[in-house]
Amino acid sequence: MKNIKGTEFQKKVWSEITKIPKGKTITYKELAMKVGKPKAYRAVANACAKNPLLEIIPCHRVIRGDGKMGGYKGKKGIERKRKLLTNEGVKLQKYNSLSSKD
């Protein structure tokens, strides 16, 4: 993460995102807690939106607290996020929500 342009906070968020296993998701709030800023979930969402390396930093694995997918910066946006999550085995419900966790 050293050579990536971004604030220290963004780099911390991006580094933590790389630890999310394939096929798993966490919420923006959970990610905020992991980086030591439990109330900064909006700042975490903004850091995700500024992710310069979508193929390396899997921000598609970070979702909203209500189970909806939230946004996605990549080409074709939310459609691409949905496809990436589905390909990783994440079960989606109607209207882009994730199914309840097992």
C-alpha cells in the first residue's frame, strides 16, 4: 500500500479490505471498527469509492449495514458488484440485498 496515492486513512481502509476472504462480505461500519474509527463508516465508504486498484483491493466485498450492496466505482457500477459477489458465492436476494448470513 506504500506506493498507492491516498491518505493514510484510505490506505488503512484499503489494507483492511484486502483481508476480507473471497465469498465473504462485511459492512462499512464493521470495516470502520476494524480500522479503529467506529463512527467513520461514511469516510470508509468514501475510501472505497476512491479505491485505485479494484482488481487488487476487493471493495465489492463491503456492503451497507441494511444488507443492500451500496455503490461500486468500477465499470458498470452496481451490476458489476453484483456479478463479482455472485461469482464468489455470495447469495443475493431480490432487490440487490444479500441473504441473511449463515
